[in-house]
Amino acid sequence: MSHFLVEILMSDAAQLERAARMLDAAQIRLLRRAAATRTIIAGHCSDGGQLVCLIEAADLETVRRLISMAFLPPGRIREINPVTGSPS
């Protein structure tokens, strides 16, 4: 599984709880279609007015489908690659 950072512009912080519920519901619907995803963390970036999520999924298209099924506006999605090894 890969990890994706999703940033969605949300000007109203009151919508965050609703957005989180919609994301959870979309994950359940996707699981029925054999496309498992998992939200590792979701939060609100107050200075940027964004909902920021770290999502585990098989591929970028699955994350796009998840966001669409959650009825969230399209946002910026970036794949996050793990850093291996330790600092010297």
C-alpha cells in the first residue's frame, strides 16, 4: 500500500466533522468494491483553511475515487514515499 497526502480547501472549519464522516462512509463503500483505503490522520490546517489527510491506498486513482465518493471537493493529492534508513 502507498501513502497519499490529500489537501482540500475548506473555508469553514465547522464542515470538518461532516467531511470526516463522509470520508469514513466512502471508505466503507469502497471496501465493498474490494478497494480498501485507510485514513491514518485527518486534520484542519487553520492558517491555510485546508482539510489535510494522510490516506493509505493501493494507488492514486483509488484515492481520487474515495474523495469523489465522499462528496468532497477535488484537492491536491501527493504520494508520500517513506524515508528509509536513519540520519548519520
